[in-house]
Amino acid sequence: MTAGLVASSCTKDRLHKKWLKTRSILVETKYKSYGKLFKQVANAAEASYRKCQFDTHINTVKQLWTNLNKVFSFQKGKCKTVISNLKLDNKTVTSPKDICNGLNDYCSIGQKLVDTLFHKKNIRFDYLLYLS
């Protein structure tokens, strides 16, 4: 949003608060007309921004589709975390199967710790209650 749109949004919010306080018909008409105008200007600004984005990336088909995917979020971010080795009990494990088993054991130990803390405080924590 541009600085002008932010200022206009603040003005619209102030009018809305004033209308909620006073419940005046005059303030209500000012607020509603300003809101309509603000919405039109914001939509026009967004359309202009999107048009500018498409115009700058129109050189090739690949750039156009990349931009479309970015704008409409058709594609998730490509974030791949690869664990190449893991230290378990002072041993370094590099096999994917052993790494997976080590992480599973680590998570299950955390769950057992949480369960013991709940049992010490006599809190009944039943997962089946949350499934229904």
C-alpha cells in the first residue's frame, strides 16, 4: 500500500469510529461514501500494480507463468531441509533410515515427558476428547 492509501485508510477508520460513537446519519453518509471511494481507489491501485508487474515480466512465456504463479500462489515455496547426518548418543548416523528412526525416537521421548508431567499434576489429558 502506498502512503496515500494508508492515510486514506486511517481516515476511513476514524470516520467509522466517529460514526459508531455518535450514530449520526450525517457521519454515517460521510463514512459510507468515503468507504466506497476508498475501495475504488484501492482496487484501481492494485490493478495498476498488477498490470505493471505483468508488463515487466512479459518478455517470455516462462517469465509470465512464473509471475502468475507468484501472484496467485499456485506454487508453494521450495524449501527442502536435508539432514545429511545426525548425532545420536555420541554416534554420527548418516543412513536416512537411521536418521528417521532417531528423529521419531526423539519426538516420542518428548511426548512421554509431556505425559509424565501431566500425570504428576493429576491432569487427565485424553486425546480422544479432541477428536470428536
